[in-house]
Amino acid sequence: MKRALLGVAAVFTTIEKIILLASLAGMLVSVAIAIVARPLAIDVPWVTPMVLALMIVATFSGAALATATRRHITMDLLTKALGPRGRAIISALVSLLGGCVATWLTAAGMIWVKGNMEFEDPISLALKLPDWWLQAVVPTGFFLFAVHFFINALLDINGLISGDLSHLPDPNSAAAHGVH
């Protein structure tokens, strides 16, 4: 079961990394175009809304990756005081709670986007894409959070049952805090 869960998580994180890198590359290219166009007196009014839209996409992708790697929500003080089994129990509870909240936010976001789909308001006057295209990032992002939270909870529960808690990061290592 652990291998299957890690495989599913790997597929999602690969997609999220691609989206994150594509968003960052799109932001970089858009800004470079604006920088080159400025001295040539060429108007590129779509750059600012494009960069803002890509920043939202990058933010949700990055947050989903942080959730997948257990760096999004942590209980540092408590987990440092507990052994591996206690950390797994706390992690499972926090992940289940996070998954439930993210699921609720996914549903709320879908209702919000669906309500706005009937309107054809563009993201901006320069960027003629419908506003709901960008808004769809919100429920999609929360869905990804929920998937990662539930995978992490299942890994924790499986580890508690099997006794294999090797998936848990060491709470005292620098890598557990995003320092490599």
C-alpha cells in the first residue's frame, strides 16, 4: 500500500512541478517582453494581468508541493517532543483535518467558479480570457491539497499499523525544515 500511495503522490507532484515551472517561466518571459518593449515604445498591456494570473497558479502549485512534502502544516514543538509513533499519530490527525478542510474549500471553490461561469467577464481588458478560468485555480489547488493531505494520512495510518514509520521526516533535521 505504501508503494502505491507514494506512486500516486509522485504523479501529482510531477504534474505540480511542471505547472509551477511553466508558470515561473511564463512570468519570466512576460516580464522580459515588457522590459524589451518599454524602450521601443511598444505597449504590452497583457503582461501585468498575465504575470498576476501566473503568480496565482504558481502559488497554488507551490503550496500543493509543500503539502506533499509535509512542509505546509506542521506542529513543530509537539512533534519534537514525541517519538516516531506519536509523530505519526499527530501527523495523521493533522493530515485528516487538513484533508477535510481542503475538501470543503474545494467544494466551496467549485460553487464559486460555477456561479461565475455564466458571466463572461475577462480577467482584464488586455487579457480576454474569462475570469472563471483563473478562478478555477482555487478549487483545483484545494483539491490537490486534499489529495496530498489524505495520502499523507493514509501513509501515517499504514505506518502505524505496519510499524514502518520510515516515511516520516526527522523533526530535528534541517531537511525537515526545507533546508538542504
